[in-house]
Amino acid sequence: VAGRQRRAGVRLLEQAIELAGGRSESPMESKTRVLVRLAGYPAPECQLKVIGASGQVYYLDIAWERWKVGTEFDGRQHAESPKQYAWDQRRREDTALPGWFLVTAVSNDIYVAPAGLLDRLDSAVAAAGGRPPARRIEWKALPAYWLAQVVGGLIAGGVIYWIGSGQPGWSATGNMAANGFG
């Protein structure tokens, strides 16, 4: 390929495919992961298995094992459900004892003030003895981010449809995009 001029859009497609990778369990986890990648962080592990001090197994949304730093995206239900809120607090305490730093992200961190989330993540990495990346978001990478979101959504929707279509009585109408929170 050296010496050959690449076709327009190939680099953008490669970036989109790289950003779409991961085992995120929600669109907001994906957006959090893409944000930290665009900010210069290395690719995090998605759904990393962590064992708390109590022996309880947890799966962190995105994490860097080398620093023992994880980011959890908490949607509105995490604050509105007392049971969920209490479980989140116990998880944070239980994972802190073996030395993990957890940074919580909420929708405001993604859509309104991403610099605040990145500052908290930088602080956690530094506290863990790591060196945060130089803050750089190349806005020209945004089309790749948008494309990654569309490609990821289409793939996820196709997988959900494929899984659901094999179940007796299942139909796409009324089931797709129903998360139980209204």
C-alpha cells in the first residue's frame, strides 16, 4: 500500500471501525468510551471483570487494568432507584479497597461538559501512579465518531433482532428500543 494514494474515506472508515469496537452494554457507555479515546486515552477494556474486597465480582463499563482505573456510566435510573443507588455505592466502596479508582460519568459529562469528566479521569490516573495523555480532541475525528455510533447502533440492532426473532411470540414492534424505563 506504500506509495499508493488511498481512496477518500478509507481513513475515516478505519477510524470509525476502531471506535466502534468494544463490548459496551449501552449507547452511553459507547459514547463514554469514544470520548476518552478521542481525548487520547488508550483503548480501555469494556466490561472488565474486577473482584471486590468482599469477593463479589463486578464488571466495569470501561477500565484500564494497568492503572486500576475504571469509568462507570450511570443513567438516570441510578439516581432514581434507591436500590440501584445503594448497590452502586457498595460497589464503589468494595472496589476501592483493592485499589481501584472509579470515575462516574453521567449524560451531562458526555453532552455538556466532557472536559470535567476528562479532568476527573486524569486525576484518577495520576492518583494511581499513571500519566494521563496530553489532552487532544481532534474535531476532524467527529465524523468518525458519528459514523461509529451509526454503525454500532445498526450492528447492535441487527443482533438484537436476530436473537429476538428466534423467540416464539417475539416481534420487532413494541420490543425494539424498550428498556423498561418508560
